[in-house]
Amino acid sequence: MANSRSWSIYGNSEIAQRYEILERVGYGAYADVYRAKRRDDGLPVALKEVHDYQSAYREIEALQLLRSSSPNVVTLHEFFWNDDDDAVLVLEYLPTDLATVIDEAKRRVGEGGEGIPVGEIKRWMLQIFEGVAACHGNLVVHRDLKPANLLISADGILKLADFGQSRILQQPGFLPGDDNPNWAEGEDTGEQAMMPQRNIGSAEENRSQEQASVGWLNNVHDPVTFSELNQEDSEDGLHKTDNLVNMQDTGSSFISSVAGDYSNNLLHSPCHDSENDMGDNEQGLTSCVGTRWYRAPELLYGSTNYGLEIDLWSVGCIFSELLALEPLFQGTADIDQLAKIINVLGNINEQTWPGCSSLPDYGKISFKDIQVPLGLKACLPNRSQSEVSLVERLVRCDPMARATALELMDDNYFNEEPLAVPVSKLKVPSTRSTQESSAADWDDQAWKKLGADSDFEDLGDMDFVQTDKGFSIRFS
């Protein structure tokens, strides 16, 4: 929920001078989004008021770094962040998303029409790969890729958005503890946090930057520092009134804490996706990121030492959803999510995934051995072998076995007929199908719909076994 420092963008005179606010188009626990237009030239924009300090900072950090890297990453035009106020990001306005494309295709199928044509699926996937390749080329891990976070322009350009959970895995030149003027005390956390500086030119300069040609795919550049991105320094080395912000997606599902007295013991880091503080620390990253249906197995097992590969798993789930028009793994809780993955892909052990036994929660949860896994082919009936094979290259439990975005763009699938259609031929819905809802609202509605009141519902019999580390649970 919005914290005590939350404020309305209507009360900010600088925003009012530069933008005409038209309507609120999205809302949630961590942000409110407004449609607006820039007064000097009428450019449509989205104003995202972010109520969470850490989310705001991370989105600005990532989008500054990725600026001009790819046309398939949302553009941050500028931002406003005053002392004791929420941050407001000025982003390009994108009216719809890939979740709506899928919803529209399901509606057509229900009315006797066709789903998403193969040529359109290929174009959507190539755009996703291009955006992910740009992120990973800069060592940015998104950590919450899903159809609702893939926004689409009116002319069919898909863009990765909602970088509130993202992290940059390497930042040359910036190390905690260095005598660096770009480090400042984070007010909310009490810990050192690198505060990116505001770098806003005139409207004409901004438009010039936005229109600049970029070698976004063939020239994926090395990670750059904020000193390279921001040339205008304030007198004290930091614009205290302006900082970059990232909004955590507000429509995500939740990692559910285990019911009863076992909630603090069963899982290494029980949390709720949209309500945790994404508490990454010097020892590692948090496993409490992403939306469950698109969350990689290493996160479900509590890993804090993961990499870019978690995004590749999510992309595989998104591709499968474009093909089947339904999410691939629809777990009702983290344990159920793992059970569904194992049922399809097979047992998770050192033979199928070297190193898995070292994951924090691996020894705490075990499942009955699957003699004959269902397999991805059974989950994608009536789809070609090329399509199934591409999904298989991504949806692999072993992170090291997943193909990269750049590799997959060269997959034979994209050279087979029918070829990817031009962007101009894509069917683009006019608006998003649903408005974002708050985390609390989703939680209540979801459990009512599922008819479940704990993580253990519908999981069958289970055995508790005492171990030298406490206990483990085995589901049969």
C-alpha cells in the first residue's frame, strides 16, 4: 500500500507545468499510473507514481542503463522525485500488453475463430528475445517477465516494462564502501544506496535522444556506469530532489507462506510477491521475486545466487502461453508450482540438474518419483515439433541448460514457413483488457476462485520427517 509519504501528482507544480494529466489508467499496492500528454508537443506519456522507494530506484536505474539499447524496452523520458514525496516516472505511453493479446485470442477461439497465427507468434517472440537480449547484454535481470509486463504500442512494438524488481548484476566502477560521490544514504533503508542523478534536458533535446538511431541488437554494449549516463552533476554530487524509480508490478500472484506453525521453517524465504521488500543483500539476491506461474525452479527452491537464466525460464513460459493460450504451470502455491513442473519435466535431482541439492530448500521438500513425466509435447497439443523444441530449450530445470535469447533468435523455427509477419500486420488490441488490482485484492479474489485456504490444499498426503536441519516434507 502507499506509504505515509504518498502524494498526488496533481499537487506537483512542475509536473502540472509540463504535462496535462488526463486520467488514471492503472493502480495497485506499489504505484498509480496516469495517462497524460506533454504540453509543449502533445506527446502521449504515462506518469507512474511509485510509492515504494526501492522499486522506484531500481526501475530508474535499469531504464537509464538500457536507454537506447533496444526499441523493445520501454523508454523513460524523465522523472520527478522530491524529498519526502513519491517518485513519478514519465514513460512512453503504451496502450496495451501481451496478456490482452492472449485474452483476445482466447475470446476469438471461444467464438469459433482462430487463435494467434504462427506468423504473429513469431514476431511477438522475436521482439521479446530482442528486448531480453538487450537487458542481458547489460547484465540486467528483469525478474518479473510475464505477458502483463510486456507492453505494446499502437503500431505493434512490444516493449519490456515494469522493471521494479530488476537488478543489475554488475556495475563497473561502483562498489559499496568506495569513496564515490554517487553513493548516498538511503533514507528508507538506512543502508548505502547508489542514487542515480536526474538528467533531463529540454523537450527538444529529449526528443532528439528518443529519435537517435541505435545499433540495439548488433551492438549490445558492455555495462556502463551512472557517471557515463549522467553528465550533469549537482553542486553536492546528487540531485536530492530527483531520483530514478521502478514500479513493482501490482497484478502479480503471490508466493504463499506455508500455513500454520510451519510458515517460518518450511521455506527458506516465505514471502508475498507484491508485498515483500525484495530484500537483496550483500550475501545474495532474494528468491521472492517474480510471479509464481513464470518463476524459475531455482527461485522456488529459495536460491539467492541465481543469474540471468531466471528470465529465460519466464520467456519459455510466455512462449508456451502464446501457443496454448493458457499458462503452462498454474500452481496455487509454491509447493504446488514445483509439483506441476516435476509432473511435466520429470524428477529434479543431481542427475537432471547438477548442483540442485545445494539449493536452500531442496532438502526440505520432496515429491514422489515420476516414472513417466507428462512432457511438454502433451502440454502443447496440435503444435509443431519446432515450436515444442523451442519451448524445451527454455523450460529446463537446470539453469545452465537454457538457451540464451540471442541463440534462440537464430533458431530454425524462425526461418520456417510461415515466416514472422511484419510488425504492421500484428493484431493489436486498442486497450489493456484489465486494470491492475492491488496485491491484497488479488490475494482475496484468487483464493476465493481457487477454493483453497492454504498451501496444502489438493496436494495429497504428506509425511513430516525429522532431519538434522529440522524437518522435511514429502508429498505423495
